[in-house]
Amino acid sequence: MTDPRERLVGAETGYPGTQAATYRTERGTPYLTEPGVQLLARPAVSVDGLRPFLDGFDPALGFSAYVDDPTPLPPGAQLCKVAGQLCYASFGPRRTQNRDAPRYFRNIKESGHGSVLEHACYSLLLYGVSRSVTHELVRHRAGFGYSQLSQRYVSGQVLRFVERPEFAEDPDLHARFVERIDRAAAEYAAVADALIERQRGGQALLSAEARTDLRKKVQQAARALLPNETEAPIVVTGNARAWRHFLEMRASPHAEIEIRALAFAVFSVLVTVDDVLFGDYRAVRLADGTLALETEHRKV
């Protein structure tokens, strides 16, 4: 397994991602061996918009100078800092300046006031992930939204598979994986063709009125043949607090190896776009050569 940080691209655009290559068996069946993570959306912040609000207070408080802080912050950290300082009307000259934001957020994390981090949301495309991984991923409910590829509405033309690390690094297990996904792809195509023939023959369970419903009837039956190794791309939106919980649970040394690889790739993207909110995590190399994360600020 490669370090996801070595596959990171697009940092200069503000929308980084860890790319994952697609391979093909000799029969042409596509598969991936590592998760790909692409940032699609992040906070956009206009602190200048605070000016009318701050100007409404007694000028002696000096609140209006808040928007002129010369130190830029990542948008997510800036948004969370504004939200946190609003709680105490901390806009005057004695407030924590942006240059001291790492100390400010260290205090937030140490005190466990994680609700402040819920304002910053990040949307990620996750691919090169298997159906077994996404079954685990969607168990994270609070603070997350999901949109996943539907096997009822897509044809076998977009079928791809994901090879586990244990298989990729063992010639015999890799050969078995290749044989297995070639067979799964072929059986899916054969069963889909057989279902179409029965549909044309008027089988009641496969009948439908609209063309899209006809395809759905075939695909929802044929998908029963697909293994957990089938790729299940998914767009996930979560706030910073929710993402931190995901990282602590799934990039833990005790987490399952496949989802841990995904969690570390997610971390590589998030820490690149906002090191203030995510920079307290440390990468650790485990005895088996895989990567995990540690932090002193758990359960923020």
C-alpha cells in the first residue's frame, strides 16, 4: 500500500485529491487497488460581511476592527473561529487574533467544545472503495450526508472492482481475485442478457411501463450476483467535527485495514485544505507497514 500523501494532487487549487489508478485484467475487467479521494466542496467565507453587524455596537468596543485582521486563515477555520468568538462577543482588541488561531483551536479541542467545528463542511468524492467499506462508512450518521452509486440504475458497463491489500501483495491471492472478478463480470452480463430475453418474452415479474423501469427490473435482479468487492463510489458531505470522529474511529490502529486506508486518504486531503482544524493528527506506521492516525484531542 502506498502512502496517500504521495498520490496527492491539486493542493495549489484549494481542492486537493489523492488519485487512484484503474487496472484491467487480461479479460478487460477493471479494478482498483487503493481508494481515491477528491475534495469537491469546502467552506467559502466572507468575514467582511460581518461589518454591518459589528458597526452596530458602541464604537468604543472596537468591534469594527475585527474584519481587518491581516492574517488569513483557511476558510473552514475562519468560519469556526467567527462562530466561536460570537459566543462570547469576542470581537474587541483583546480577542484572539488570527495569528494565534492554532492556540485558539487547541483550547477548543482540549475543552471538548466540538460544536464550533460543526459549521465547516467538506464534500468528498470517494472511489476505489468496495461495497463492504461503504456499508461500514454509512454507519456514521450524525453530521454526514451520502449519495452513492445505485446498482439498480447503472448497467454492467460501469462495473469495477476493488482488490484488498492482502490480495494485492500476494501472487496467489491476486490471481484468485482476478479470476473471481472476471467470473463475476461475465456472470452478471450473462444473467442480465437472460433477464432481458425473459422480459421480452413477457415474464410478469420483469414487465414495466417505462424504458427506465425495464432496465431497472433487469439490473436490480442481476446485482444479486455482485460480490462485496464491487466498487461503490460515494459522495460524502460532513462537518469538521463529524470528519474528526470518522478519522478517530476508522484511522485507528484497531480499525479494519481497508477502511483505515480510506480514512488516511481522507485525512491527507482534509489536512491539506485546513491544517488548523485537522493538523493535530499524527501519522504512525504500524508493524505491518500500514498507516494509522493518533491525536491528543479525541472526541472533540
